[in-house]
Amino acid sequence: MRTIQLNIPDSIDKNDNELAMIIASKLYEDGTLSSGQAADLAGLSKRTFIELLGKYGVSVFSTSVEDLESDIANA
């Protein structure tokens, strides 16, 4: 796993956890990460990550057949 450092302007009123969730949800939405990988990135359980996706405007239903099959297999 890589570590990156971002310089976020003070005018952005988000804490580190919220920023991690924003990044993880976007990477999940575009199919870069599975829901489990995105949950790990956000520092959350898979269940909590999925429950929070709607708050970030991301559908819990993946458009990727492979990701959906993986989620079903892991359920």
C-alpha cells in the first residue's frame, strides 16, 4: 500500500476520515476498487462503508459484473 500526502486548503471543512471516505467512494464508483478494498482505504468495515455510500452520492450497486459477483461470493 502506498502513502500519499495531500495539502488540503483550510477552507475545505472536512476531517481526514471524511476525505478518506470521499476518495474511497469515488474509487469504488469508478470501479478502481472493490467495496472491500474501498472500505479498507476509508478505515471502515465493509458494512459501514456500504451504508455510507449514499451520503456521498454513490450507488451501492456496482455496474461491474465482476465486482457484483465478488460481493456476492464474499457475502
